[in-house]
Amino acid sequence: MQYTFRSPDWDTYRMDYKQPFAVLEPIESEIAVVGSVLAQLVEIGMLPHAHYDESHFMAFRSFVAEQFEIPWTAITPRMQRLLWAINAIIQPQNMIAAGVFCGNTFISNAGAGVGPGAVYTARNLIGVEIKPAEAQRAERNTRRIDSSGVARVVAEDAVKVVAEFPESISLLYLDADGTDSRGKGIYLDILQAGLDRMPAGSIVLAHNSVNCAEKLSHYLDYVRDSANLRASLNVIFDVEGLEVSVK
Ligand SMILES: C[S@@+](CC[C@H](N)C(=O)[O-])C[C@H]1O[C@@H](n2cnc3c(N)ncnc32)[C@H](O)[C@@H]1O
């Protein structure tokens, strides 16, 4: 089943990619928009509930704003909050994020399980970045927030890492833009490399469901077909978008 969430201001809510923590709207409005997405995910049976801890989230956000080196990012404050909240609610023991660049997207997911905002204890929170220099920076950023090593970044091809991961994967985040002709089309390769180890109820998050919809069309067709994934929601609350799918 395919669903859509669309906020009325999705195309005017815009960030400066070089100022990831600039305030774009009153915090109450950010909380309300993300709360409406979570409520829809609950209503269609993709999440068990919509509650998350605001003070833990803000502790996480402040730490990343102060300590992470982020040359640019397309993760809006709404997206950061939604990614963190979904992880805080699902509490995946094993989470893999593919194509993490400097690590901001990775920690937006992993920050629910490590660091000052942690709300649970995870086993493995793995970020994968194919460019070694970017992977090193993402790993440096990650070490500032997590001394345990539960969250870590590896310099590898995400298809390989997901295919070889030996345990179940309860949350998979997709953001790799591919270094060959596949481009964003690599999302489907990464998902299919791990789908057999994703139990029922596992979540797949795919960034750029709006601004890369065309390049992602075969991925989106796949996750929106209930023969493959149980349900899928296209979250349109900024110009990038996020496809949230449940197995
Ligand atoms: C455009 S960035 C994502 C940025 C992110 N949306 C943000 O706003 O911070 C995509 C990253 O995917 C990486 N990448 C491309 N193909 C990959 C692969 N097969 N495995 C892992 N990472 C990959 C690229 O090197 C790049 O750093």
C-alpha cells in the first residue's frame, strides 16, 4: 500500500545547506509537523506509537551542532527530528545507514542509541561511506559522540556491507548516490542485499523521495508494491523528502 504525507509548506520550507542548524521555523511548528507524520505512520500500522523524548532529542541536536564538522548537509531540522524519532521509537538493535557523507545523516539515525540523547542500548549502528576521506571524517565525528564503538563508520561499498552483515537488520537508511551509472538507483541494490535479514516490521528509510523521485523510480515502484514491502509512506515536508517503508 502506498500513502502520502504532504505539509502545505513543503516547497517553501527551505534550508541553506551550509547552515544546517539555522532556525527555519518556530520549534512548536517543527514538533507539530513531525508529530503529524508520526501519527500517520501509527495510523497505517508502520509504527507502534508516536512518542519520543523531547529533552533527549534536544540534547542530541545541541551536541551535534557544537561538535560535528559538517561542510554541508541537506538534512533539514524537520528531517533530523523525524529520523531520530523513528529510531527512538523502533529502537533497532542493528541499524545500517548507507551513503553517510560526513556523518550527519548517520548520527540523525544513530543518535537515538548513543551519546547524550540516547534512549536505548543498541548492538550495532553502522554508517557506510564509499569515499575513504569522507568516511574518516564521519568516523571522527562519530567518535566525539560515542566512545563505546557501538556506532561506527566504515569505508566500504554499502551493497557489500549490507550483503555480508551476519545479523538481522531492523532499520536500513538509504542515502548513497552511487559512484557509477546507477546513481541513486543503487538504493534498490542495497535494499535487496539485506532484505532477507530484515524481519517483519523492519523499517527502510530512503532520503530524496521528492527531489530525486525520477532517478529513484524503480526503487519507489518496488517499495510501493505490497508484494515486496507491506506499506510505504512518502513524507513530503521539505524539498528532499523521505520514503518510509515497512516490511
Ligand atoms: C550526497 S551524499 C548524502 C548526503 C546527505 N543526504 C546529507 O544531506 O548529508 C551521498 C554519499 O553516498 C556515498 N556513496 C555513493 N555510493 C556509495 C556506496 N555504494 N556505498 C556507500 N556510500 C556510497 C557518496 O560518496 C556520498 O558521500
